[in-house]
Amino acid sequence: MLAVSRAFMEKHPSSVSALRRAHLRSLAYITNHPEEAVAIGVQYTAMESAVVSLALRHIQFDEDLPVTRVLDYAVTLNKLGYTAINDPQSFLQSLLVTSP
């Protein structure tokens, strides 16, 4: 998921668009070159290849992530104690802005 502030997006729409295009290209690369993606993950995280490989197999790469799945994730993080958001629905809505 990519996130930028509304102010940054309004001030730098071309940069946000370029970031989104680069992100989509990286998702395509990961999908089409899984072995290389694992090697890159190992290089930059220092995790073992089995861990990176397992993580990448469990990630679903979607260009347009359904809001309900993001909300489910936020609620789960809250339940696990990783976040302390009183109202995940309102918090999520405050972050959602259509990209330029």
C-alpha cells in the first residue's frame, strides 16, 4: 500500500503519479520474477530466503485493494495490540484519497 499526505498529493501530483507507476511496475516484477524478488528481499531485509519466500507467497498483489480488506487488516492490528485506533473505520476514511 502506498500512502502520502493529502497536502503532499495536492502539492506534488506528478510525483505521486510517478510513485504509483513505479509501485505498479515493482508489483509486476515481483509477480513475474519471484526468485529475483526473494533475492532482493533477502538483500535488503537480512531475512533468510525461506522467510522472504513464504512472505511473498502470502501477499496478494492488487492494483486496487478493496477498502474492506484494508479495514479488516486495521481491525486485526488493533485487536493484536499493534495499533490503538479508537475507530478504524473513521481512521481509514480519513486516509482514503483517490490518486491523481
